[in-house]
Amino acid sequence: MSLQGRLEMLDARHQELEAILSEELRRPAFDEDRLTELKRQKLRLKDEMEEVRKKLPPDMIAAE
């Protein structure tokens, strides 16, 4: 998989986690442990996305 493809996949998963987090927060009795785990996953994805971006040529980053 290309770096650009990897970045797109990570970004899609990051957006999915954001939607799940928002949904969980709307619940009257949300699960604090689940929220914490989702936030950790989202942060790991963000870190990984940043590492991939560092490997991309500058012109590919601007094209995002």
C-alpha cells in the first residue's frame, strides 16, 4: 500500500472513531472506560498519521 493510501485509510478510521465517540457521548449513561479507550485509539491514529505525513513528499501533503 502506498503512503498516500495508508494515510487515507488512517484518516477514514480516525473519522469513524470520532463518530463513535460523538455517539457514545450522546448516550445518557455513557461508558467512561469505552470513551477512554476510543480516545486512546484516536490519538494513536493521529500520531501514526503524522508519521506517515513526515514520509510523504511535500507536494503530496499540499494535495491533501
